[in-house]
Amino acid sequence: MKVKGGVEQAACILVILATQVEDRPVKSDVISSRLNVSSSYLKKVMRKLVVHKLIQSVSGTNGGFTMARPIDELTALDLFNAIEGSGDFLQLDGLFQRTFPESDITDKGEQIFKDGFLKAQISYRETLGQLSLKEMLLQITGFETLRFYDWNQENPADAEATEEKGGGVAK
């Protein structure tokens, strides 16, 4: 199974929004520029994140996008489902039946085949559901708490980062 590139983009979007100072909205053109991707494709990815209530759109002059829920409430499965969907990995269209119509074991073989993929799908989704996006971000950065930046600045890495206050939930 190949996971769409949109999953990687969505992960980067969530990192930016989850580490944005004071819940200030980040404009989509800032995110598009930062990720170096076309704004039209980025908007499609962001729309999926909005529909799945991972991020929210804020209108107005100082509008943009913010997290819809705290990052510590999100898992890799939430991200995956937003981009890839929550449907079955395997979609059978009756090819077994059409290819081997004379066989009396076709139904059994098709079911065994389908059950194998279903078992793998369940395991895959369970694993993703156990991966906290906040914990992944902390492991990647090596920080004990989230650090926040103003991504709307030209180079937020140059600005001083602020750390999560009081061990509370960071959005």
C-alpha cells in the first residue's frame, strides 16, 4: 500500500499549527511557502483537515488556520483517516468470480484473501491509533515540552521560541 504524499504535507501543516504562538492563525500562503508546495494542492489537503476537524479556518484580516483540537488529542490515525479515508484497503470487484466461475472453491479463496487484508488493515490502524502526534513531535525534536514560534514571521527559526507553559495542554 502506498500512502499519499498529502499525509506528509498534512503532518507538516499540523506541526506548524500546533507550534504557532498564542493560537494566532497562520495564513495558507505562509504554509504553502514554508512547505514549498502549490497553494492549490495545499488548500485541498487543508480542506480535508478542516472537514475532519483537525484544523479550523479563521476568517478576517488576521485570519488563517489554527488547530481545531489540542495536538495531544490527535493520533497518526486521525491524520491518516483525514487524507486517506477510513474505508477498507481492499476493494474486490468480483474478479475471482469472473476468472474462476467453474471452481467450487472460489468463494472460499476470495474470503480467505479478503480476511488476510482485513486483518492487516486492523493491525495497521491500531498501530496508527497508538501513535500520539504530540509524543512523536517531542521525540523528533528531543524537547521535553513543545516550543512555539510565530510562523507568520519571515524566518520563525530566528525568533525566540517560547516553551509550553505549566505543562498544560498545548494546542
